[in-house]
Amino acid sequence: MKTSIENLALLGGTPAFPEYLHVGRPNIGDRAVLMERINDMLDKRWLTNNGPYVQEFERKIAEYVDVKHCIAVCNATIGLEIAIRALDLKDEVIIPSFTFIATAHALQWQEITPIFGDINSATHNLDPKAVEKMISPSTSGIIGVHVWGRPCEIEALKEIADRHHLKVMFDAAHAFGNSHHGQMIGNFGELEVYSFHATKFLNSFEGGAIVTNNDDLAQKIRNMINFGFAGYDQVAYLGVNGKMTEICAAMGLTSLESIDSIIAANRQNYLAYKQELSGVPGISVAEYDETEKCNYQYMILEIDEKISGINRDLLVKILHAENVLARRYFYPGCHKMEPYRSLYPNAGLKLSNTEKLTQKVLSLPTGTSINEGAIYRICQVIQFSILNHKTIKEQINIS
Ligand code: T4K
């Protein structure tokens, strides 16, 4: 419990937690079941290349989100690259800068120019009005990102895309298990791409999936993830190796069996953080729509320095000293990272909401590895730091 300034670890006190509390700590399903699957996989000597666990995983993911086709891939970044190529996107594609760098890299890697559109400060997602302003004769598509799993303005993006004859797809890396107007994410745009990376609430160690209701597209993607093979000795497209392995599918299936308890833990954490932080000056919690299905996998705060008296970066320093490894997702924004910073040095001029948000956002630990007691102590450090911000700043010599 932090009761005096000297207790803060940043000022020489003992850290609130003896061991690091990480953002993105993996949720582990039933170990015994996972081990059984791994042993079975070894007994069968079928380790990859569309094996039985991958097929079962794809079937169960498709059932869960009620989509026609699911193609499991080795990670969402490769999934995005394959999806972009399968849709024949080229020249320029509009994306948010407020996303994980993989969204931009998946385009640039294929020499397609990511055009960064600004976000809506309230939703943290692409602002359709900003998207419209970025459309040029070279634009071929829009990739919306459901940041924190909160759905993009899907209908508005589609309306713009239809009017300009563009294709829309979604980076749904955060949004597995979430719904939009009652329909599961995974059913929108030409296709959507999930991530099942270890840090995602449902994980397959590394992994992802492309989901679509378009039969032809699904077949094309299925061939593309396997070097373009359309049958023995028959290559139909330029392809790559994007296959998910059996051990990843075994982990994915095991995680899927625990999905309800993982979501319940995330929701309980979200409600506990919200309660403990309500009324703390300058702190707001990014809200989830309780009328929709939601995985609650990111615990996001915005810090308004004018009210809190403390900026996000100082709060991060204080938390890190207490062994709470809060993260500044998605600081500083893709447009300020290489190669985009050098290629498009003026991109920030049209990204004022993005630039402001990247200074304010903080991601806190959640998931099954954390409990309410820890959440209470993390919130207590935040509250204590804000109430005592003047003294803390004096002690570390910042005004
Ligand atoms: N699109 C979006 C919108 C995304 O957010 C992502 C990935 C992608 C596309 C691409 O998906 P994948 O190709 O990865 O399937 C992490 C994840 O690596 C990344 O998957 C995720 N987004 C991103 C938001 O977070 P980093 O650079 O923050 O990773 P790192 O190594 O710093 O780890 C994050 C935290 O997780 C740390 O606190 C440590 C903890 N951790 C991590 C691993 C792997 C553990 O406690 N155990 C673990 O096994 O990117």
C-alpha cells in the first residue's frame, strides 16, 4: 500500500509487486488436454500441412463466428499479407496509423503504400470522414482495424468504399469473439484477419486466421498459404508458406475450450479497474459496449494531463518502478516509425487525433494471470500518484 511519497518505488521505496506484472501475459487452457493433443499429434506423426488439428481448429473457429470459411495461418501478419494479395490490393491502401505496426508493414512489404487516415478520438478507430479525404485515383482499398476489439464504423467505411469502387477488409487481430450489431466480427468486408498470438486472449502460441464468406476468395487464400499449390504438382498462384502447424492448432483448440472462462476473467478485471479508477481525476477507461459480445482483452486508460497533473509517460515510469509493465500501445503511431517516418515525413499533419491519442493511452495488465487484489494495488498506485503529482514532480525535478 502506498501511503507516503517515500513508499513509491520510483523514489526509492519497495516495488508494490515482487515480480513483473506484464501486459499480454498468455492465458493457458487445460494443460492436461493440451499435452494429450501433443502426444496424439506425435503418435500420428502429422505435424503440419493441413493436419487434423488445423482442420478441426478451422471448423470450430468458423462455427464460433458463424462464417463460411476459416483459413488458419502461421500469424496474423502473414495473414494480412496474403489477404492483401488475394484481394489484388495495389498502389495505395488507407489504414489507421493508430495500430500495431504489422498493419502498415503488411502493405509496405509488398510495395503498396499505406496511406494513414486519422482516427475518431472517441472510438480510437479510423474516422470515415478522414478516410474519404485521403482517397486518390491510386487508392485500391481500405483496411479498417478493430482497435482493442471495438468494431470500426463498418457501415460508413463500406458506403465510402462502394461509392469509390474500393475493397474493404478488416484487421480483426483484437476482435475474435466480438460482435457488431449482434453479428460476429469475421463477417464484414471482403474478409477479416484474426491474430492468435500468445498475447491475444485466445492464443495458439503464434497464429491467426483469415475468415470470409466468399467461396472463391477462400479457395484462392487456401492455395496461397501453401505456396500456391492447387493440387499435387500444380501451382495456380504466387504463394507463400503461411500454414499453421499442428502444435499451434492444438494450443488454439485447447484455448478455445476455455474461451468462456477467459472472457469472464477479462470482464471481471475490466469492471474492477473501472470501479477502482472511477472518479480518479484525469483518468478515463476505454469503455466496451456491454450490449455486444466482447472479449475485454485490452485494459486501456487515457490520461488527461491537464486534469491529472501527471502525464502518461511519467505514470508509466512510476508503474514500471512498481514492476507493473504498462504499455504505451500504439505509441508513437506507425507514421512515426521507420520506414514511414522517412518516406512520409509530413504524414502527421493530417493525423492530429492520432498524435494526441498516442500521448495519452496506456495499456494495463489483464487476463487470467492477474487477480482483483493486484488490480486494486495497481489502481491505488495510479490514484496515489495523481493525488501527489506535485510532490512527485518536485522530487524528480520536473515542473
Ligand atoms: N494487427 C494488429 C492490430 C495487432 O495488434 C497485431 C499484433 C497484428 C496485426 C499482428 O499479429 P501477429 O502477427 O503477431 O499474429 C505484441 C504482440 O507480439 C503482437 O502480436 C500484438 N499485435 C501486439 C499488440 O503486442 P509487442 O511488440 O508488444 O510484444 P512483446 O514481446 O513486447 O510482448 C508484449 C507483452 O506480452 C510483454 O509485456 C510480455 C508479454 N508476453 C509476451 C509473450 C510472447 C508474455 O508474458 N509471454 C509471452 O509468451 O507485440
